[in-house]
Amino acid sequence: MSAPVTVKRFAEQIGVSEDRLLQQLYNAGVLDKTIDGDLDDADRTRLLYYLRRKSTKIYNSFGNWWYEDDVCRELTCDTLINDCDNKYNAGTSPSANGIAKPLRIYRCPDHYYSNSKRLTDMRETHPITGQRKQNYKQSKAFQLGGKRGEPDWQDYLDRTEIMWNEEIKGHLLNTVPAKECFNWVDSQKESVIRLVTSPVKSRDKTQYDKLKELYNYTCQVESCHETEVEFAHILKHSLPNSVDNPTNGWCICRNHHKAYDSNRMIVEVSGDFVRYDVHGNIIERHGRIIYNDLHKVNPMFITLAREHHDREK
């Protein structure tokens, strides 16, 4: 028989918070325990039996699941998955029979989205230097005087995010052809320059990023697991009756985006579609675009886009 140990000491031994351990003890039927109370062999055996038993699986609308007693996997977080906003799409993984299986949710929403953003930063590179975005932000934060682990470290990273966006914007302005043309004409034996400008519709990229986060940077097409995703306008952005927000957009991979813009992906209002290759052969006969409950697309744009594509044939 082992000597009794206090709840506080036992929590330190197994690496959980005292409050969390008290909650587990209560759920296991070990009642009326305090932080300084003792746990004997019978109490610990009862707790172990409770922790080892298979908890009830709970599912969200995307099929993602968790056990009712699951806690966020981040070391500093004790949030119960069952008690937080667990309605996000954690993605899917392919199975042996080719059918996508929804993944288990391991993190609370805050840590899930911050982890997804970190993975995206790891993939994104600087158009001039080729430096990874995550490495760029960290090196700039150090140059500004930030220190990893300090309370204001995230503030420095936020400042470098702005610096990154400004550099990307400046690069685009210096390399993208200007939307202007100069017409030279002779008038009264003098050279006259006439500036002609064509209107360019602005784009709200913050909404694009929010939509990507909503879908965990994964293509909306069912059974497509691509994480290199883009915001695709349903009705072409340059058309006068098009809008620049998620009611007129999808979060899809480059392959599906290219096929849609090239009129090789015929999408119905229901979300079902057929996709063709460049030779006109069907390569995706029963495709389907799936939606998060928070993403509402206006079906009018799908209808208008279909009419526009038909006229361009």
C-alpha cells in the first residue's frame, strides 16, 4: 500500500492543474476533496479507472470529433474541448478505401487557429528574398528589440506582420504593370501627353484570410485535402455586379480555382459540379463544394456566373 499523497502534490506528479485534477476526481466519483486533501490507493485507482475508460465521442456538423473529457493539447491551456466553441472544421484525412475521414479536434479554437496561421506563415515566402514569412517576422522582431518569451513578444510579431504586408504591397506596386496608358498626339506642332486611366476594383484581402481560416486553409471541395488555397470569386471580380466578400467566393485550391476560371468546372447552385481536363475529358463527375455553417453564399452569383461563362463559350 502506498502512502497517501495530497491532491496538490499528485497534480504536480502527473502534470495537470489542481483545478483540472479536482474536476476529474469529482467526475470519477471521488467527492469532497480539496487541494490539501489526501488521496489514498482507492482514490487513485478509481481515478485511473475513470481516465482509462472510453469516453463518449461527440461530433460537430463537420464530422470532427472529440471525447467529452478532452482538454486542449497546448501546455498552458486547460480548456475543455466540450465547453468551448468547437464548431470549426478541423479538416479530414484520407482512409484506405479513399473516403475522407473527419479529424479529431485536439485544440480549443484560439490555439487551433493560431497554429493554422503559424503553419501558413511557414509556407509563405517573400517574393524578393525567398525568406519564409515566419523566419522574417521573428528576425525583424529581434531587430526591433523583442525577446522570445517576454510578455510583449506577440506585439513585436504583430508589428512585423504589418512590415511584411507593406513590403509585399510595395513589391507589387513596383512590378505589376500599371493600369494606365499614354496616348501621344500631335497638336499645333507640340507633343501632348494625354493620361488615360482605367478603373481598378479594390480587393479586401482581410476577408479572404478570414474565409481561409474558417476552412482551416483547406479546399472546400469534398475529399480534396489541398492546403494551398485561394479565394475564388464565383462571379468574376471585374464584372460590375460582382461583390468582393465571402457571399461571392469560395476557399478552394489552385487546381479547382484554375478549372473554374477556365470554364472547366461547371458548378450548380446546390454545390455539385463536374470538372473537365484541358482536353474536355471528365475528371471529376460527382464533385461537391461543402460549406461551413458560418459561410453563406448568395446563389444569385452562381447563376450569374454560369450565364457569363455560357456567353463566353
